[in-house]
Amino acid sequence: MKRFINNIKKYFKYAIYSAKAELKSEVADSYLNWLWWIIEPLCFMLIYTFVFGVIFGNQEKYFASFVFIGLTAWDFFNRMITGSVKLIVNNRDVVTKIYIPKYILLLSKSFTYLFKMFISLIIAFILMFFQGVPFTWHFILIIPVFIVLYLICFGIGLLLMHFGVTLNDLSNLTTIGMRMVFYLSGVFYNITKRLKTYPKLSFILLRANPIAFCMNELRKVTIYGNFLSVQGLLIWGLFGLLLCIIGINVIHKNENSYAKVI
């Protein structure tokens, strides 16, 4: 871990610069420029709110805010996981020409996703204000929830980034798997209420699925003004930290071979 910390200090400015450059390149040829970072999440929120709130008649209180908070967490999780698989392969010019710790690529990528998530959170808070959601001190508890979510995403991303170098089908398998996880995570429905006749299944979906757990905790502290599950957060936080440690060690042991494979 000492080597990891030293590399983070050494290459942190590079990660920031790379993230800024990517964000600028995304909107460089667009007429609406940075407004797309606002329009995209808003459009998805409106679509899901209309489909599941109007057509399917979801009676969840503050449903638009409920969906938007879920989408904010899901988008970050989905981007981190799917974006990590081909990260080394897609950066072969960097990997083959200069030395850089490979997890710095994921760190830089995560900064772009964090920036977009921050914008989505601001929109979510504005939406909650107009919907009349009570603002309580519990809002500050979103910080530990997002820290845990980041640890989980970074840990999984490191492992997928490593195996994505040699397993060509991993990207397709990850995409299929993420689609299944999306519908089981309660992005547009309340797992506890929808599955109240199946309490064991509800418990499993909320406890065994990290993104479902984090979504539920975010909604608890923002929309419902409740305290978070300390035990669950500690368990997933330790699990995410363990994944990060394993992933870092795997990258350290194999990073000299990536250039040869790609």
C-alpha cells in the first residue's frame, strides 16, 4: 500500500489533468457544450418518472426525486464498472510508450464520473426543493455512503481492468450482467415495498447487491430523513477496501506484462 500511496501523490496532478482534458473533449464539438451534462440525466429521469410513475402508476412519495437519486448512484456505478474493462486496452498508446501505474488510469476516469455525479446531485437537490422534500441534517450522511460506493466501484474496476486485458469477451459479459443488476437494484421502485410479500428476497436484494444497498441508504438520508445502516455500511466499506487492496496488488504484479499483451 505504501507504493500505491506514493504513486497517487506522484501522479495525482496527471490524473486531474487527464480528467479535465477528457471532459473538455466530450463537449468540444457540441453546440450545447457542458449543458449536455445536465440535459442527459434530466431526460432519463423524466423518461423513467413518466413510464413507472404515470403509466405503471407508482405511488412512491416524491417519486421524481426518488428516481433521480437512484439514477445518480447507478450512473456512477455503471460507468465505473463498464468503463474499466477496456481501460488499459483503450489507452495502449500511453501504456506502451511511458510508464504509469495502471490504476492511475482508473483514478483519472473516476474523476470524470465524480464530476458528472456532482452535477446530478445538484440537480437532485434542486428537484427535491421544488417537490417539497424536507431537508434535514441527515443529508450530510450521503458522504460516507458515496465513499463506500466509490471504494466498491474502484475495487471492482481494478479487477475488471486487469482481466479485461486478456479476456476479450469480458466487456460483453459485463454489459449483460449490468443490465440484470440494473433491474434488480430498485432504480425506479422501492424494493422493500414491492417485495413486502417476499421479505427474504427483499433482504437479499438490498444486502447482497452493493448498488441497491447504497441507493436505499441515499434515499433514507435524503428523502425520508432517516439514519443510515451503520452495520451494513461498515460491512460494504470493508469489502470495498479489501477489493481495492486485492486489485492494487494484482495490478502491481502484472502491470509490466500489459504492454506485451495489448
